[in-house]
Amino acid sequence: MADSDAALTALYQPRIREFSARVRADRRLEAPSITVTCRSPVCGSMMTLDLLVRDGILVALGWKARACTLGMASLGIVSRSGVGQTQDQIADAGRRLCTVLRGQDVDFPRAWRDLSVFAAARGFPTRFASIGLPFQAIAQGFAQQG
């Protein structure tokens, strides 16, 4: 197997596909605190996230996502790990994810350990924006809420 084939196989490993499958069906919230739509200019992935925030904590997350497998996998992780977290905790996880994508190893808080699967994406910088899309949308949502 060529190096590029091995890298792609590692990138689209079964865990990535499992995380992606979690959010294949849209699940919108009826009464969100804020709704944010973000698009990756690189690949065109798009997500609309409904956030329900109480006392600075994300208590529910809804979505409509049209993204690549990696963006969907990231949303699949965020949809489980982000609920119950504060803006700062979610932003910290996003920063750690960026550090992993840049080639450094980090320790994720227990709630966010699944993000370590994206170490396999280090050699695919055109996918970074899609992987980070849920974090971008949540940050925008918190910022709009004030």
C-alpha cells in the first residue's frame, strides 16, 4: 500500500465514520437561544447549529449539517462532549484540536478525548477548516449571545 493510501485509510478509520454517523440526520432545537450557520470556504462544508445556553453552559445542541465525513465526525464528537460544557471549556477543546492538527500531541480533558482521532488528519490541511467548523459555530453563537 502506498504511503498516501495508508494515510487515507488512517484518516477515514472506522471511528471517524462512527462519529460522523451520529449526526447524519438533522436534529434541530425548537427554541434555541441562538442559531448560527458557518461554512468552510475551502471545501464548502456547512453547519447550522442551534444552541440552548443557560447560565453560560451549553445545555442542548441541535444541527443541520452538510459537511464532509471529517466535519460530520467533529460535529458528532461535539454534539456529545460539548453539552454540559462552558464556552471556555469548548473553546479550550477547539484550541487543543488545532494543536493536534498542527502536529503536536496534547492531552485532552476526558470529555474531549475522542478528538484525538483527528491526529490522522495532520497531513490533510485542506480538511482542518471542516474539522473545526462546529467549534467555530459554537464560538460565534456564544459571542452573539453576549
